[in-house]
Amino acid sequence: MIELAVLDVAGTTVEEHGAVYLALEEAVRAAGGAPDTAAIQRWMGADKREAITALLAESPSGPPDPGTVEAAFADFRARLSAAYAARPPSPLAGVPEAIATLRAAGVKVALTTGFDREVTTALLAAVGWDDGVLDAVVCVDDVAAGRPAPYMIFRAMEATGVRDVGRVLTAGDTVRDLQAGTNAGARIVAGVLTGSQDAATLGAVRHTHLLAGVASIPALLRLR
């Protein structure tokens, strides 16, 4: 039986209209980079500082200094905050009900994200998930490395008291989400089609299931 569902945030459980990747692209361009769509897609689901560093390193000026990275990261956060203020994020259709169904059946639910704690706290408050809705929230700054490393999944297991990775389900809308679930050895590694990466892209990496969205997870586990 699955004891823990570890779910990504943006594009998986929360609809934020692609604001994170637009803010990322704009911040990198403002710092002197010139990322194309393929470059941005390669870093979907990643630690945002890591993504900024790598994207700027591809510019003609070469690897950025730490000060440039921090300035670009601050710019990214400001742009993202403005985007969320202009168009508030919301839970994806069926996700609150799926989370409630999972927890009612005894399955703990944790969110993991490539956002830092400050951004995540504000985002979850905006969608009403800041009090008692989830069993754990793990941010990229809680671990030594973000996806595709499995560390956020392991931290979610630690936080919820789940010891057997064979009783863990992971779900996300990016290749890196699937890679992290596979690297963790999760029993179920599900790609969801509610983000900006399609079935062909997600299907090209190891996974156990491709689902329309998180709303399909209770049925997958035969909870309804």
C-alpha cells in the first residue's frame, strides 16, 4: 500500500499559468543571458539558483560570478511575486479533493518544490494550503541538491515518518520530477500532463505512469 504521495507544486498541484518560467527567462535575459525555449525547458523543476547559474553560463560572457547570480535570483523572485499578484495562483482542478481523499485513506501528502521556503510559503498561503491541508512541505533550500537528486523525496519521507520507499508515490509535471522519483526508488513515479511538458517529453524518461493530473491519483490507487 502507498503510504506517502510526494507531489510537485507549480504545474502539478498549483496552476500558476507558467509564471515561474517566464520570470526565470526574463531575469536571465536582464542579467545578460539569452536562453531559448529549449534551454528553459531543460531546467524545469530545478533549483532556481542552479537554473539561473547554468543559463547564464551559456551566455557569451561565460560563467557568472556569485554576485550576478544572486542579483538575478532576486530579480526572478521580484518578477514572480509581481506575476502572482497580478494573476493569483490557484489549485489545479480536482487537486484539493484528491489530497483530501488520499489523506482520508491514510496516505500522507507532501509537496516538494524547486522554490525556496520564502516563495513557497507565500504561494501556499495564496492558495489556502498553509494550515493543516498537507503533511509536509519540502523546499529546495532544505536539501543539499534539488532535482533530479532524490533528496527532497527522502526529506519528505523523514518528515512524515515513512521508512519504505516502496510505499512512496511521486508525481510531477517535468522530466526532473520523474528523474527524482526514479532516483529515489519510489514504487510509483507518475508524470502528470497539467504542466508545460507533454506526454512525449515525459514519456521519454523512466516512469511508471502518465496521468492526466493529480486528480487521477486516487483512482490509480483504487481509493475511489
